Amino acid sequence: MGSFPKFGAFVLRAQEKSGRTCINGLPVASPSKQMLGRFPYLQSLRHDNLCVYLHFSETVIARDLVIVVMEHHTTTLGNALKSGDLKDESTKNSYYIEISSALEYLHRNAVTHGFLDISSVFVTRNKKSTVKLSGYGLPFLTNHGKDIASSLKFDVFLAPERILNEDESLLAATYQSDVWEMGFVLLQIYLGITLVPDVSETEYLEILNKSFSSPSTAKEYSIMDDITQLLAEKKRLPYHKKCDWLEEVIRSCLRIQCSERPLIPEVASSIRENTTETPTVESKTDNNDEYKIKTVDEMRAKVRENIAKDSDGFEKLSLENSFHLWKTCGSTPEIILLKKGTIQNHAPISSYPSIRYDDFNQVDPGVDSQSTFDYGVFELPQQRTLERIEKEQKVSAKMFHKIGIINNPDHHLNGNILYETASEMLTMDHLLNATAVFGVSSVIPHLSKNGVISTQRADVWCTLLDINETKWRDYLNLDILAPHSSDRQLEVDIPRCHQYDSFMTTPAIQESLRKVLKGWQIITEADNYVYWQGCDSLATPFLLANMSKPHIAYACFKEFTHRYCHKFYLKDNSEVIKEYLGIFYHLVAYVDPVLYKHLKNNGFDAELFAIPWFLTCFAHELPLAKLVRLWDETMLHGNAFPLMIALAMLNRLRDKLLAVSFNEMIIIIHDQPDLSIEDIIRNARGYESLIPPSCTFRTHASPWKENCSGEVFRLPNTMTGLSLGDLSQLHCPRLSSEELLWRIERQMIYVIDTRQESEYQAEHFTISFNHPNNNEADIEWLRFIPGIVKSELPKCFIYGKNDKTVTEKLAETYVMKGVPYVCVLHEPFESVKNRSPFVIKS
């Protein structure tokens, strides 16, 4: 199990905010919230030579403590130098390139390291020895130290400009100070030793003081020669292979005048030019080179090779997925650090002063906080995870190659939640990669069966919504800082949007949400779209899934609204919304005529409760944790699926609604505290399979068609829309003639012909039944139709060219008598095209 990654955690104390606590009636974000909002940007940085940030959380026991978790390794560069392992020149050259490349990547992304020394550089030994920088970006995370109360421990060899401002040394962390600190790291690799304790802090300060006090000091003066001279005087200068170009690079990095130091790109370029190693400047993905295979046969051979090696397979998981597995074992970084004593919780009374006098002056304030902590990075234990993985079974690579395997020999492992989760993660990675060849439809059956794991949700949503560069390129060219008509409303809505979520309380995420919504408005206003209250709730899940990529969040939001909220945000959307609500009530009449009659008799129209459901696709009604699970399912279906969800939510309250009148209905419909989202999804799927697709036809529906659906969903549809007046007079859904013929061919419908008997005898559909009297609903006659009582097949009423109004009234009567699955054909019998193969003529 050696490949399961290690995780390290460190603790910071946030600065207590003084002064105003509220602005415009809303709380001012605390420093810990400010840091939480900046963290996703650090988390998004990806480079082969950077440790990955994984987790940021506020502690429960102390409101001012925060915990940061990142990738961790056992061996530091300092350990490697002390053990004398670093002798090979090619390895040293590789380290020079990797360190400078990682630092160049950070600076290109406007992030300083701030803590670069040999203890923050890890040496990893996978296939080959590489280095990874850790602890970077703390100046950015803490707003250059303004948001933390705890002082941090620095290396001895701080840049001189930072020493001059020692009390607030994070404030002085700059690109130039990173160059200085990298110079000392390169020097120690070059010499093959650690400078501490051979060069003490006092001696280092004396060297700096000497260089500052000398009036003849040149602008390009470097302290490298002073360091090596001091080591030689102590007879601690080791033998090393002389390298003129490298000494020149280090000497330039250690110039006293910060303005005379080179930029990191210049240093990295010089190193690459003078070494034979392949440059690794650009950030790379986590994919292993071994899977960059050209043919299927080569890929199969590689899989067989991995299985033969019997490796554990966890090296194929991303770090985010591995940390997700670690968390499934039931513990948290906070609990672990408490048990290890890294965080110490004190009695509240210990923070009180011993004496107060006069105007609340105090003596002996005791400890600064109710909680204290130890400094440093602490490795989180893996034993619990490994025991869960290895309990009574051996984990092998065979487990992680289930795709295409029908008879899984490891079926006895299905009870192991870690195995199942890891296997699903890897399977989903394979399927997402395969969509480029096989299309999105190849992913949908697996997602429908197993759901989406939170760490993969962003990638899955982008795949299901078919997001590519063409859908977000325009956003990058927008001027979202210019004044806009929606600015005032955004200022009011965004600070109140999903405030129970920690990220949504941070100024950084709120600002990103404002930019996403404003960008969407600027691009869509040419189509007469405007910002409606509720758009902020709808856009939030996409932003939280792509916090460091607002352009992707914008593209997802725009595509989702195009599919499932089409034309809802027009400046005048009344016709669109009323049509949607009308179709919704028709479907209620189709599946539950008893409830429909009760709602109608009490005047409880859909406008009273369903507008927020559909306008925000339930984002106003559900907490984010349940909402994203609902949207996982929604994106697997067509644009009518929100109607199915609404039916499921209404059905959940059916018994309560039938027992009360109008006033109590208002209270019940808006109170759903114990909502089971899995039950809603299961029932929504059932309704989708029960309701004929053409019954959901809407004039203003999105032209987009679902990625994967049955034959009946792909039928052509010649239906036309009804006026709002005609829609309100109808009390059941309409069926298209194309679906009618399709169902007649497969005997999946009951056709009730309301024409006169003479017309019926002259020509009628093969499996139709002639209704005896158009003016009266005959329940007894209906019951004698074979199998109709227990059947869930649609009962379609068809009519002649002069009988439409009478037939619709007859269908309404049957609905009001409690007969389910009633619908009417959208056109007269005589107008049905291509009916000849299914008609019997006298």
C-alpha cells in the first residue's frame, strides 16, 4: 500500500476583526472567511513540482483557528542533504530545473512562495527522484499576513528587505525575496550540505550588516562569496564539482539590492540553457505517461502488465479523490490534531484576566485564546484508511479494471466502501475520457446507476452540458467592471445567497458570482434577457463546483438555463411561465386526478407555489447538498425532467394536501424539512417512464434534445402550441399523433374514439374502442375494457373534426371522476398522417 498518498495539515490563527461588524445589515466577513474565499485559487494551481492544496476548514472548537491540508511527503531536501544522498550531478541538475520551473509557474500565476527553504522542498521517490515545493502562497492566502494573528516561523536566510520588516515579514514577501530564498536553496544543493548550523543566524546577520554598512558596496554585490568564505574559514566547505554558470546564477540571486536580482523566468531560462534535462515549465495534468497509448492493443497490454505486477492501483487516483477516500474513514483533520495534542483546548476561564480595575483595565490576561496550537506541518495518519482497505482482503490492481468485466471475480469486495468508491472514481475517469470518442451517451447509464462523486462533479457537469472553449471564450473578453443596470440588484441579492454555505459568505466567492451573473447578462441582453431574482441561486452550484474557473461556471450556467429554464429570464416572461405552469397542472391531472380535483376545487393554482420551483430549478427550495444531487440526475434527462421532479415533490405532500383546505395548503407546500432527495429522484424517474413524452410539449421549450433517450423520446412532433386561454380550459395533456401511431403499433395505449358510431364503423384504429355517448362519462363502460383498470398505459381520447370541444369536455369529466392517465389527441382523426397501416376500414 505504499502508493496511497500522504497528507499534511497545519494550523493558523485568524486575526480577530475589530471595528464594524455589520454593513447594510449584513455581517462583515471575518478574516477566516476571507482566507476561505482565497483558498480555491491556491487549490487550482497544478504543476508537477508543487504539492497540491486539498482542504481548508474552520475549527469547531475555536472560531479563530483554521486548518489547511495539503499533499505531504516524508523526506525534505534538508533530510536528503544531511544524509549525503545528493551527490549525482544529473540529479542536482534535475532539481535546479524543477525548483526554478515550479517557482516560475507560481510567479506567472501572481503567487509568491514566501517560505522557500530546504525544509519546504520535498524529495519524492516514485519512478525517479523529483522535488515538490510545499507551503507556497501563504502571503496570498493571508492577505500578506493581515488576516492572521499568529506569527510564523521563518528560515534563517530571509531576504534582507524582509528582515528589516521582521514583525510583519509576510507583508514584505515579494518576487525578489523569492529569488533570494531560491538562491540559498540552489547554493545548498550545489554544495551538497545544509548551511545550518555551520552558518548561524548571528553570522548571517553580521554578513548582511557588513554589506549594508560598507559605503563602497556595489549595486550588484552578492553575499555568496561571503558565505563560502565563512565555510572555508570553519573548514566546513565540502568538495564539490565547480560549475561556473551555476555560481553566476546563485550569485545573481543573492544580490543585496533587490532591484538588481534577476526575475525567476530569467533564472529558469538560464538553468535550462545550461543543463541537458528536458524543461518542465508548463503545468501538467495528473495523467501518467504510461496511459498515453496510441492503440487499443497497446492499452490492453498495459492493463495486463499492471495486473501482473499486482500493484494496488491507488496511484491512478488523483490527490483530490484520494483525500475523499481518506475522509470516508470517518475522521476529520480537526479531530486528529486534537487527539495528537497539536491543538490544545483550554477552559474558557483561562482566557479571562486575573484582575480588572478602574475603567476595565486588566492585569495578567492569561492565554490569548481558548485554544492554542503547535506550529509546523503534521502528517495525518493513514493507518485507519489502510486497515479499511486491507481488512480480510488484499487490494490488487485487478480491482481497478472492472470496465467491460461481466463476471467480476472480486464480487466479495462489494461490501468494502473504499474499494467501491475508488473503483467508481477510476471507472468514471475512464468514461469521461471516452466521451471524446463514444459521446456523452456512453456515460449516462453509469451515472444513472451510481451517481456522481463530489470530487468529480465539475468534470461530469461539464461533460453532460457539453462545455467547450466556444461556450466560454466570449466571457473572457467582457468588460464586467463597467457599470450595468443589474449592479444594484446584484449588490442586494448576492450577499444573501445561500449564506448557510461557508464559501458563499466569503467576499472572493461573492465577487466571482457577481462577475458570472454580470457576464451572463451582458451576453444575453441582446436576446432581451434580464436578471431575475433567483438567478443568483441558480448560478451558485456551478460556481462552487468551479470556484477558480468562473468562465467555466458561466458556461455551465448559461447552458443549463438554455436547456432547463429556456426563456424564463426574458424581460416579459409571463407567457412562458404560464404555459409551463399550465402543462404542469395537466400532468398532475394525468397522474393524480384526485389531487388535481382537490387543488382546483380549492382554487390552489400552480402560480401560488410552483414559480420559484421552476424559475430557479428548485435552487430556492433545496439546500445545496440536496440540490446538486438533484441536478446530477436532471442533467441526465431531457428538458421536461423538472416537471417530473415537481410532480414527485407534490406527490410527497399528497395525503397532507388532501386533508386540508386552501389556507393550510399554503403552509404545507412551503414546509418540506425532511425531504428525501433519493425518493424524489426515484419517483421523478417513475413519472418520466409513465408519462408519454409528447404530453410535455411546450411552445417555448428548449430546442435542445437529450443525449440519451429511448425511441419514443426521439419521435418527430408536429404539435402546435395553444393560447393561454385554451390551455387553461383544458384539464388533461395532449398526445401527438406520431406517438399515438407508435404506441398503437406496439399496443401500448388505449384509444377511445368519441366519434359517432357510423363514422367509427367506416374507419377506425385497430385497437380503439368507440365511446357510446359523447355527452356523458360512463365509468362502468370504461371498466369493461380488457385490462384497463390496472393498466398504467395512456387512455387517449380521439375525435372527429367537429367533435373537439365535446371530447375535451368528456375527458375533463373522466378526470374529475378520478380516472388517471387520460389525454386527448392534439388533432382530429382525419388529420392524422400515415395512419393507413393502423386503420380498419369497413
